[in-house]
Amino acid sequence: MYRTLVQFFDQFYPERSVTITSTDPPYVTPAVKHKLRKKNALMLSGHVEKAAALAAKIGIAIKNYNSAELTRTDMLTDASEVWEKVRQLTGRAKNSASNENPAVTADTLNDHYAAISTDDSYYAPHRSLSVLSITSMQNRRPTYLNRACFI
């Protein structure tokens, strides 16, 4: 009896394998990764409404994981531990001056982009004589024709 039941489960509910790597955020559990793949397949096949509903479920699963992880920290006594957990969950590192390149400043970036966006062979185009300038049109008076001109 048990063997038959297991065969039915294997036939109608086969096992699926999902690979979780070290580059995945901690909230990406095997269930979340499976749902993400299913959502992507739904989007590619044009089932946007079903994909949106699944995306909402994925968001709830991620929120539940993050809130469970944050409840394991003591928020009242150790704020640094809480922020360390937040950085771990969001995948961001602590700000440090060693990550920044001191040679790159706003002035060096401005000088670089000014140098590459300047064309030494550029010349201003000649003014077109066929179009009246705005100032000359403002000084002109309209000419009205009366019926006497056509008789």
C-alpha cells in the first residue's frame, strides 16, 4: 500500500531540483526560487495576470523570511546587530572609505567628460536667409487689403 502511494506521488508530484548558490540573497529559499522561475515562464508565455499574482506571493514570502530573521535579533539592546542583519538581508556592505577611489572626484569626472564631448572641428552653421528672424517679424506691421485693391 505504501509503495503504491509513493508511486502515485512520484507520478503526479515529481520532485524538482533548484540550485541555490552563494550569490543568491539569503531570502531566496528553494521555494522562492522555484516561484521566481515559474513567474518568469508565465511572463514569457504572456500570462501577465498570473505572473503578477505569483509575484505578490513571492513578495509575501520574502517579507516573511526577512521579518523572521529580524525578530531573531535583540532590537532593544544592540542596534549595531540589527543594522548588521539589515545589511545582510539587503546585500549591502557597510560604507567604508577603502571602497572608494580617491583619484576619482567630481572635478576629474567633469574634466574628463568635457574633454571627450568637445569637438575641435565644430563650426557654427550659416544663418539661413530664407527665414525671417523673430525680431524682424515683431517690428513688421500687418498689411491689410481692402476691396478697392481688387476692383
